Amino acid sequence: MKTWRGVIEEYRDFLPVSDKTPVVTLFEGNTPLVPAPRLAEATDARMQIYLKCEGFNPTGSFKDRGMTMAISKALETGARAVICASTGNTSASAAAFAARAGIRAFVMVPKGAIALGKLSQAGIHGARVLMVDGNFDQALTIVRQIAERHPVTLVNSVNPFRLEGQKTGAFEVCDQLGRAPDYHLIPVGNAGNITAYWRGYREYHRAGRVRELPRMVGFQAAGAAPIYENRIIEEPRTVATAIKIGNPASWGPALEAMKDSRGWVDIVTDEEILRAYRLLAREEGIFMEPASAATVAGLIKSIKAGRFESGSTLILTLTGHGLKDPDTALESASRPTTVPPQIDAVLAQLGL
Ligand code: F0G
């Protein structure tokens, strides 16, 4: 049996690493590509729909692909500390990989707008966590300035190595599917991941590994849709806190990815997100966080609008695990019922 070695070793030829790069890995990547038959039935049976379940990465989100690169390269240049702003997942991943590398992590998250699981991860891995009384965009501005003036390496996706690592998601999809899909659907927050996937598909195409290129389709939450609305959103709002971003760092490249690939950007409301969130959990048995459900909500909306050619193969990146955000899950599920420790009372509740 061949053991998975993490994305740097598996895709070394496509990544800016050398013999001198100290590889810091948690054996990220190799996430399952899960068919979604019920979703296909409920929408259009002639579509092939697959879910790239990135929540099954070591820290529970796709960020680990970029972080193995960012931390390895930081270590190569002798860095002893890293810093990032985050809506939660980047901070969890940075904290874990920094711990693995034996260096410090400083993370800044928006107060009151970060899911519980993510906050607990950053803390337990030993990061210094600062909660800013403001939003993600403000936190990012601050950490960028700090990294310019102090001996700490910025590991947000403005660090070019992050996107290099994240593009391996596209390589894996092609390897698992045996081709590139017709459409790739993905949630958009700071806009790094859609940029990285498009880069990955193009590189694989150029290397002759696939013959096709997908159309890149991005989804933003309706209350946090700067790219869709073509303006900075000063006070973004959405239940999907991971993508609650009003001024994405990779705005330009993401727009280019959608244009070059003949894709598009659309919005989904919080109501649509939560409906898709429950649907995915109940109908497919897959528990992903609300930002990931934005993609499923987008799928449903786009199919209703007849935007996909029939018979197409669609990939949806589900970016983060549902356990990241237990509060939203509990609010979205039916309440547990308390019962006395007596079989009759239990049977009465079960209707058996
Ligand atoms: N989905 C999840 C679960 C995320 O955590 C993020 C981004 C996105 C989607 C959007 O990806 O930013 O590349 O467009 N989370 C960042 C963070 C901002 O700080 O964890 P993007």
C-alpha cells in the first residue's frame, strides 16, 4: 500500500520547493471526492455531481494545503514566527502547522464573528490569539503592516506560497476524476481559493495531464458580496462567518479566473445557505460548515436558472467541516427532548 505523503511530496514537481525546503506536513490533502446522487436527483438527474470534501483535512479545512507550503517556506527562510488575520480556519491551520514546525503563531480574529471550533483550535495549538473589535478586513490591514515592519511572516493568502499549496486541490480533483470537470463551484471569501484552483487546473492542462478546463463559478453570501456587487462592502453580514469579507485580497485574480474560464459569480442568501446546509447533512450525510453550504445553495440556484449544460460534470469544493461551527448546527437542527429514565416515556417520545 502506498502511503500518502502530504501535498508537497505528492506534487513536488509543480511546487516551488527544493531539497533545502524543510517540509512541514500534517499529511494534508488526499481528501475524498464524494458523489452526491441525491443532490443530482433533486436538481437534475443528468448532472454528475461530486463533492470535494476539504473538511477532512487535518485541521478540518482546505487551508492546510496552503499552510504546509507557507510554513515550510517560512522555515526555509529562518522565520521564527508567523502572523495572520482570519475568519477562523486560516488561524486554526496556521496554529497547527506552526506548532508542528516549532515556531510561534500570532492570529487576529474578528470578535464575535468566529465559529467556536476554530477558536478552540487556534488556542489549543498554542497560538497567541487576539480578538479585534472590528471585522476581518480591518484585521488583515493591521497584520499586513506588522509583517512589513517586524520579523514575522504573513501567512494569509497574500503570501504567494499559500495559493501554490492550495492549487493542489485542483490536481487531486483531476487525478480522482481522471479528467477536469466541466464546472467547478466554490465559495468566495478572501478569493484566494478560486484563484488557486484555476491556477492548478491550468498548470495540469499545460502539463498535458488533462485535456479540458472547467468553468470556475464562485458564490458569495448576499450580505458579503463585494465581487458580485463590484464595490467594497464596509460592513459585511452573513451567517457564513468564514466568508464574511468585504474587501477580498485576491479580488482581481479571482475575477480573472471566472472571466478566463467563462465562469461567473453569483450570490446566495443566508436562508438559501442554511437550507442547503441542512439538506447536505440530511440527504447526503455530509456535515460541512455554512460557508461550504453556500456552494450547494449556489448549485441549486444555478440549476433552477438553467445555467449548466445538461450532462455536465460538476465539482463542488466543500471547504470546511461542520464541526467547526457547532452553534449554527444546533440552531439549525431540531432540539433534543429531555426524558425521564423510564422506557415508557422514551417509547412515547419515539412513537414506537
Ligand atoms: N470556506 C471556508 C470554510 C473558509 O474558511 C474560507 C476562507 C472560504 C470558504 C473562502 O475562501 O478566502 O480563499 O475565498 N476563510 C479565510 C480564513 C478567510 O481566515 O479562514 P477564500
